[in-house]
Amino acid sequence: MRFSTLFNLFVIALSIAISAEAAEDTDSAYRLGSGYAVNKTGLRIGGYANALIGAPRAAPWHFEVTDLSLFLTWDNGSRLRFFSELEAGDVLRAGEHQSLETQNAHFEFERFYIDGLVNNNLTVRLGKFLTPIGQWNLIHAAPLVWTTSRPVATENSFSTHASGLMLHGSALFANRQLEYSVYGDVTNSIDPHRSKEPFDNAVGGQLRYLLSDTLQIGASFANFTLTNLQSSRYYLSGLDAMWSYQKFELSSEIIYRTSDHANIKNTWQGFAQSVIPLFSQRWFVVGRYEFFDQSQDTTGQVGVLGLAYRPLPPIVWKLEYRMGTHNEILAPDGLSASFAILF
Amino acid sequence: MRIVYPLLVVMLFVWLPARAIEPLAVITATANPLDTLSFDDLKLIYLRKSQMDSEGNRWIPLSLPVTDPIRRNFSLTLFSMLPEEQQDYWNIQYFNGITPPKVMASEEAVLRFVSSTTGSIGYIRKQKVDNRVKVLLLITPSADK
């Protein structure tokens, strides 16, 4: 309740602050999926929301509003720009054995960074950002992905966020764009909110090569310790690829993680996903195969089959069923449905 | 019958959409030291992948409304896609705090903005170019899908 009241007051204050202007440009208006540009200030406010229902085969059903994220961007055309993503987690929850509750709602900064553009090939980023491993982690927001469930390989073996310094940009290589990022996470003092399984320290990087307008490949590496397991150093490498054409999509990621601790198993994890558009390109069939080595079990495998409906580009309804073997802990069997909106 | 056939041909040329579309001029302010631009560089600017010009100024790419035929031809020519087909790409960029090119209401609005704003770049029909701006590139749009 307190959050919604505060949000309403914030919107009213913004509306008062905005002055009318001759409509030579149309960017001052709010557009669904593009946020609200605050007239000539360089500020843009937006975000996304996601609600889901899960019905695991071997557990009670549950309903959650899992993500309510607010983007605040500042870019006034100078060499500096700022981005933050403030997320309200566990906003609403209910279940078979649980009445509707909001007392677990909390706020956390998912991302919080400043970019300094040096030139077209180099940008310096300082703050908290998404770890550049694979593609899914960099676009994991519910309105941008095709399934309610997230592949194990995209979040299980590394911290999904890093806090520190990143150098990123692109250059021409063999007449195609090669994008790169290199980062270091050596302190938590600039992490406004400690992530789940955060890095204690990490260095890593990613290369992404755009072979054509429809095909890109990526390679990632990371060398890190986790805050909760500081005695072990991990070494991770990954490959990913995505092909897309006229709403058809094929994507795949694979990672391999080793460690210098004799008792920690080396693990391979990966997935391959296909998306096929149906009538009027608003309905899509999604299929995904995943495999994941597990520290305490044999290799798990799952298959996901789902439907997605996009009445408008920023809105998606999803329905899927997941089943597999040796998957009870990391990716249990069951049905799930969700609604996500980019606003 | 001898009259009907030529009449039909004339009607076809008059009523069907013209397949030859006039060139579009990619324009910038006359004070911009840049004199030419390659097609590939233009593409990167309009994907917001190229953020700065050679002088270190931020590019401000301008576009026309989604329903404007000029915009649609520009999009087909540059990206082989209609504007609405790029929405997935711009959703991802929005998630990363990057906005699409600024949308101006008309070609005259583009001309006024480009002529008065450092770093701005836009496109208008070649016939609309005047001495307020200079042309970096002429492109011949693809026919409509």
C-alpha cells in the first residue's frame, strides 16, 4: 500500500513539473514500452512488471508478483549517462497454503551505474551491472524473454550481477561489428544492495560478433570467488549463439565451470531454445532443452514446451510446461503461466 | 477495345503506388565538419550503436513518425525491416537505457532541429533540402513490402 501511494505521488509531482510545448517532437509523450521522457531534462522513467502462477508437480501452487522494476535513465546528450533499475521484490505472494501477503516486499537496486563515453569504441562503466556471461543474463527481464522459467545455465553458476568497473564498446572486425566488455569486481562498497550469491572478487569479459543481421555468436569468460565461498576460485567459460529471422529464433548457450577446490565438481550447463511464430505473428510456440551438471546429483535434463502471446510488443502472456530428469532441485517439473509488461 | 487497353495502362500508372520512390537525403547542420557518411555508418547511428561523431559530439539521430511513408521507406532501406519489426530490438535497448532515435513530427521539424542542434542527423526527401542543412548521403529507398 505504502509503495503504491508513494508511486502515485511521484507521478503527480512529475506531471506538475512538466510544461506544455509545441509538439515539434513527439518524444515528450509517454509511450508503452518506452517509458516517460521528462521534457528536455534527459530523464526517462519506465520499467517493467511481471506476475506469475506456478504449479509444480510436486509442490503447492503459488502466485507472485515477482518483478516490479523502475528504470531511471539520465542522458542529456553529453558524454555521461546514468542508469538505475530499482526493483520491488516479493511485492505480492499467495499460494495453496498461503493467503495473499505483502509483508515480504522489499526494494533493491538491480543495476546502478554511470557510463562515460570515451569514443565510439570505448565506454567506461562504474557501478553495479549485469554480469556479461551469455545473452540471457543481459536481457533477462520477463517482457524480453519467451518463458516464465529461466534456464539453469544462465544463473546457477555465477553471480548475475557485478559491481565495479567495466570497459565496453565495439569495433569493426572483418567488416562486421565486434562488441566487447571487460570488467572487474573487487569491492562491494559500490553495490547498493548485495545480490544473491554475489562475487567476492571477479574479472571477466565477453566478445560478441555480429556475423550478419540475423546471426550473432558470443564467448564469455570469468575468474571469480563468491562471497559465500571465498576459499574457492572458479573459472568459467561460455559460448552462445542466436539466429533470428522474421520472428523465428534459435538460441543456445553453454558454460563450463571449474574450480581450484578439489571437492567442487566441474560442471557443464547449457540450453538450446527455438521460437516459432504462428498466425499473425502474435502467437509463438517455444521449445527448450536444458542440461545441467549438479554438485550434489547427476546431470539434470529438462524440456520446456510453451506458448507465448504478444498482443503488443511490450506485453507478453506465457504458458509452459517443464519436465525432466534429476531436475527436482534446480528446475522441477510443473506448469507455469505469467504476464509481463514493459511500461 | 483499341481504346480500352491503353486506358487501362494509364489508369494503372496513375492509381497504383509508384514503384520508383524519390531519394532521401541524410542531412546534418552546415557547420558539421563531416561531409560524407557511409551507409554502414548511418545504420550504426540509427541503431544507436555509434554514439559519437568524429568531433566527439553525441549523435542525435532523428526520425519521422512510424506511420509516415518516408520513415517506412527509410527503415526498409536501412534495415530491411518496417519500424514495427524492430520493436524487439528497441525493447532490449530500452532495458539498457538506450532510446530509439528522436521522433519529429514532420520534415520541416527535422530541418529546423538539424540546422540548430550540434550532432543531430536526420533524413528528408531530397526535394525538401534547403541551405539550412547539408547532405551527407543520398539513399534510394526500397519499394514498400
